[in-house]
Amino acid sequence: MSLAAMMLLALALDLALGWPDRLYARIGHPVTWMGRLIEALEARLNHGSRTRRLRSGALTCALCVAAAGLPALAVQLALPSGWVGVMLGAVLAWPLVALRSMHAHVAAVARPLVAGDVAGARRAVAMIVGRDPALLDAAGIARAATESLAENTSDGIVAPVFWGVVAGLPGIAVYKAINTMDSMIGHRDSRFEAFGKAAARLDDAVNWIPARLTGLLFALASGPGLRRALHVMGRDAGAHRSPNAGWPEGAMAGALNIRLSGPRRYGDRIADEPWLNAPAPDPSPRDLSRALALYRRAMGGMALLLMALIVAWS
């Protein structure tokens, strides 16, 4: 089976259809299925001493990886060879990439923001970031949405595609399990700091290559901004709070010549983060539209890369 062809077809399905609301209402989504398992394990196991929580968190990771990976492996081994197997694999991989929904969520912020409807943009950006939207002005909304676009392009699209090409259905299923665990329990607070540590470390590991690949895709798609994107990414990514998110965010900041990251408020807590690409200006509403255009070009570049792999492996 050509795994590159499988992932290219999965992207095409997602671009054409997304994940239809009727299908979601009828069967949910694989990520929500995994979410219910994580919630059940966390409720049962996340208690006791720090040492016990660390061990229970590691056990939760092992159980969730097995729950996602073993059925995916069995299905992949059962798929027929040739293009029939490729197409069936693509249908199964389709729910685990978010090409269309990523663009739709950020475009839902950009449209009212460009039109001057800050209140509408605040409501839309609250769907994709954890910051208090009431505290964000137009520049803050554009910055938050641009950062979400950059980081989630890696987590929601490039990383699943990468692991699908590397290891097929088990690779993409295990990646999504780890990423979902990190989003649910990989937090640095009193409840999850110990229990979620294994999930957070696993997520850092599986996103190491995809994050840098995403930054490179953004840089290559930036045209005349290529050198600046590579420079900012290489210079500033290491200062980011995340070992991975700074790479796509830094590349996007350099490509658009805007500043990203920086201080932000989460509830009653202020995170004093360093800037990426200072002293460039804050993004404007128009810059958010430019970020979406960069995203489209970068995803087109990824599709071309998959085509090149298909030709090389044929």
C-alpha cells in the first residue's frame, strides 16, 4: 500500500467534505471516542500521591495508545493490496485530519474582524483559543487566531499526515490518541501536572519533526518572505514556552513580518511569554487573511510533497 497516496486521498476527502454534521450527530468522531476513554481513566486513576499520579498517568497513556493503535493495526493488516486498500485506508484516515475545519474556524474569525465587527470576531476566536476574548482588541484577536492557525496546522494536519505516511493507520491513530491526551490532561496545574506529565512528554516527542516540517512548509510558501521566515524561526523558536509550537509560529511571524506570542492572559493568570519576531508590528485584520492565504499555499505544498513521494515509491 502507498501510504503517501492514502494520506493524499484522506486530505482530498477532508477538503471536499470536512466531517459532516449529520455524521457527527449519528456516530460522533474518533477524537470524541478517545476523549471519553481518557475522561473515564482520569476519573478513576488521577488520585493519591504525586508518585501514584505519575504512574497512573503513564498507565493511562499506555492504555489509550493500545486502544487506538491495536485496532488500527488489525484493520491495516486486513486491508487488500493495491488501490482498493489505499482508498479504504484513506476513508479510515479521513476523520483524523482537519484541513477544512482548520481553515473554516480561522476564517470565521477573519470575516467579522476585517469587517470591523470586533464583537463577532471575539465570539469566533473564543472557539479556538483559551484566552479571555473580552480582553482582546482587534490586534489581540488577530494575533490569537494567527497563533492558533500556525500551531494547529502542525498538530491537526501535518503531524497526522506525517505519522500516516510513516506508519499508516496505526501511526495516525496513535498520534491522535497522544495529541488528544495532551489537550485534555497535559496541563501544568495542581490537578494534571503529575498525572498528565507522560502525555505531555509523549506529545512533545511525536510533534518534534512535524512542527519543524510545518515551519519549513510555511517558509517555503512565503515566497519573498522565505529568508526572513527561516531566520525568525531559527532565532526565536527556542524561546517559545513549547519545544515545538515556536517553529510554525516563528515561521509564520517571519513570513508575514508580524510579531506573535508575547504576554497573554488566561483567566486570572498572565503568561509573560517572549515575542516572536519583535519588534515587528502586531498583526492586523488583513494580516489574518494573509495568514490564511499562507496556510492554503503551505497545504498545497504538502500535497505536492506527497505526490512526489508517490512517484518516488511507485
